[in-house]
Amino acid sequence: MHRTPYEGLTPDRILDALESIGLLGDGRLLALNSYENRVYRVHLEGGAPALGDAAQAVIVKFYRPGRWSDAQILEEHEFARELADDEIPVVAPLAIGGRTLHAFDGIGFAVFPVRGGRAPELDDPDTLERIGGFLGRIHRVGARRPFATRPALDLASFGTEPRDWLLAHDCLPAELLVPWQTVAALALDGVHACFERAGDVSRIRVHGDFHPGNVLWSERGAHIVDLDDTRSGPRMQDIWMLLSGDRAAMTRQLADVLAGYEDFGTLDARELHLVEALRTLRLLHYSAWLASRWDDPAFPAAFPWFGTGRYWQDRILELREQVAAMDEPPLQP
């Protein structure tokens, strides 16, 4: 009988996992928005003075089995702690019993402090400048040393491999297979050309998934969360997701981000060639990610539109637009 990744992760097992490291939940659990992993806010019985601030609740994250090795997860934790120690507002895992990575019933998990906030207002230049400052500081730390076990973001892992996986698993409707395959090949050629134009840009430790949902904004300050996708990659990987709209809008946004970023570091101008290339890689990778997770019941429930003819027609149009965008000159803030 086929088992799904989190089949046994019932509320009782979640509480048992926390109890195994000395944290007693009072029975109140709230599932948070996460599909790759399972993340819950758990209220604690009588607080947890051992955590340093008498916490009334914690965030517990159960890692998808088989996705990362323990060594790779620990590198994520070490990077988060290094950033937090540098007074960057990254939410790092808590060390409990001298460890940040725990295991229960074969599933690795980590515990984080509760930090709230809303999505930042990216149409506000001051907000973008502050976020740019955070990124400049993150990248300054990220450049200090390389990862030993985390993979790199490159054309193979985010482009050709996802493309080949989708084709090998017959994910596309027969009538759309050739149009998608054709435009995907053109898109990958465009990505390759962009990286060729950029040349040998440096790869450092980056957040990897720096979309606005991973920046929590509040009156008390910002909190940067979820380093689950941290990798080695170009600095632009953490910048391009803040840019949207037409070319004029993205030019303004980039200028605002760099106004804060360059207080702490310098962006190699050659990386401007990578904005649309990295966007294209994410689009290809995202489709393969959804398809490869379809045996997880959370995915069909959350993404009922995936795999339909309309879905793939939209992806074909999207990739055609990206092929054109990658032919344009890079943004010039």
C-alpha cells in the first residue's frame, strides 16, 4: 500500500513529537500555509521558560522526508543562526537540548519562535529600500563561506532536469506536448544565452526563495522566514522576485531595492542579465514541483487547476513571453 509523506502526522503525533523534546502542547494547533513541509503553530501548556522568553506558543516544522539530508538541513539552520547573530531579522530555529534538528517517527522537525506580520507593501519605495538593505546584509554574510552540502541553483537543476522530468512522466496533454516542448527548448536556450552574457558571476549562499510572503512586516519591524530553499546561487536570485509589472515599474523597483542594498554590498551589474532567466527557471521548476508532489493529498486539494489543458496553455503563453523578455536589454536602474 502506497504511503503518503505525512500520512501518520496526526495532531496527537505532533504533540508527541514536541513532548519528546520537553515541550508540552495544550492541544491547540493551527496548520500554517506550507505544502512542501508541514508547519504548525502549537500552543504550549504553561509556556516554555526554558526557551528564554516564557513562550506561549512555538512554530514546529516537519521536513518532507527524503528531500534534504540531515547535513543539508543543518546547513540551513547554521546559515539562519549566522544571519541572526549578525542582527539580521531572520527567524532561526531554536536550540533545544543543544540541537536544532530533531526526529520523531522518522520525520525530521525543528522548532521556531512565533513571529507575526503582514506582507510588505512593495509599491512603497521606502519599504523596498529597507528590504534591499536586509538583502545586502544577508548577502554579505552569505559570501563569507560556501555551503558544503546544499546544492546550487543552476540551469540543470532548475531548468533541464524539471523539463526532462515532466516529459518522462507524461505530464502534458497529448495535443499540447509538442507546443510546450518547443517553447520550453526555446526558453532554455534563452536562459543559457542570458547566463553567457552575464559571464562568471559569483555564487554565494542566498535565501533562495525571497518572495514577499517570506518577509513579515509589522510595526515592531520585519521578520525574514523560511530558508528551506537556501542554496548557492547568484545574488540576483534574492532580488528578482521583488520585481513585477512592466519594464518601467521593474526599473523603479530595482532602483529602490539597490538604494538599500548598496549600503551594505555591491551588486555586479552583469547579474542584471539574469532577472528574466531566473524567472524562467522558476516557472519550469514550479510545474515539475507540482507534478512531482501529486501523491501528497494536500496538492490536489490546493491546486485543483494543475494539469488541465488550460493550465498548460497558460504555461506555453508564459514561456513565450519569457523568451521575448530574455531577448530585451537588461534593466538599467
